[in-house]
Amino acid sequence: MSLSQAQKKAFRSIGHHLNPVVTVSENGLTEGVMAELARALEDHELVKVKLAIGDREARNAVTAELAEASRSELVQTIGKVVLLYRHNPRVNPKLSNIQRFENHHGRR
């Protein structure tokens, strides 16, 4: 599942308006964090994750591990915020950040 540059650009535009729904602390990727991320991706498809980790290399490692463990695609990283996407073919259109944006802006 590899996103095209056009898809990434569209998702970055949508993600700009989102707030982080999951925070990863210095404790790393705990079972609770991974469960919450899985639920958020299932419901919303496109989510922001805040990394409350000071060391840049550790943040980069956690970012890669997050994407792999959640089977999601890394769309963007800005500082301590990561934007992840995972397609859900059975997503609720009222919860999906992508479908809500497209419906609101007359796209489809």
C-alpha cells in the first residue's frame, strides 16, 4: 500500500486541520497506545499522533515502528507530530476524516 504524491498532498491538506488523537510518551509504544491507535485508524483512517519524545533519533525510530506495527502509511512528519493513514473499506463515512472532508468540500 503505497500512496502517490498526489494522495499524500491531499491527505496533508486534510491533516492540517486535525488535532492529535494519540500521544506517545517516553514510555514508548505501550499496548494501550497501540490499541488506541488501531481504534483511531479504524474509525478515522487519517490520524495525527503526537510524539512527546525529546530525542530526534528516538522519535524517528518510534515513527517507523508506529507505521509498521499499525500497518499504516506515514503521510507526513512535522516536528513531534506524525500523520498516519490506513485505508478501511468498511469505514463509517461520518467518522472518516477523509470522507467527511470530501463530502464537506464537494469532492468525490
